[in-house]
Amino acid sequence: MLKSVGDLLLASKGTLQSLYRHCQLLNCLQAELKLHLGSPLNSHCWVANFQNGRMVIYVDSASWATQLRFRIPSLLAHWSCEENATPDSHLIKEVIIKVYPKSP
């Protein structure tokens, strides 16, 4: 029986498994971020990392970073509520915004 790559990575031990789980978490947080922000802001932001309670979000310009900064309190309040929480999102204590322009 053939197994998917995801099944193989979940069955593995150590670094590969933890890396795969971290990627799954980032994908889940990205989906939640897109849903909560709505358009057009959500198409300019993406989750870069989450570690030790800190979520790093990349935005593609300073103007979108400013708009996102105004939304941080509502994002943290949303994620702190258990009924809205995705896996580990209730652990987010700080959001760091970095401008990472898209290449032309």
C-alpha cells in the first residue's frame, strides 16, 4: 500500500516530523489569518513563522504593515478565545510585522 509523503513524515521520528508539524501549523495559522483579516489586506500578508509565542507576519509594503498594526489587538483577542483557536493559536502572545517586498 502506498503512503502519502505527509503520512511518511508524520510516522518518522525526530527532525523531519517536527519540521512537518511546524509547516502544518504555519499553514493552519495562515488560513486563519486570511479568514480573519479579509480582503484586500489578507492578500498582502502571510505567516512567516511562529515560535515561543511570537508570530512573524510578512507584508509586502509599509502601507499594508500599518494597516495590519491596527488589526493586531483584534487578532490577538480572536486567537486568545478558545472557541476561535486553531492548534496553538491561543499561544500567540506577540505579533511581529516585517516588510518583505514581493519581487517584480
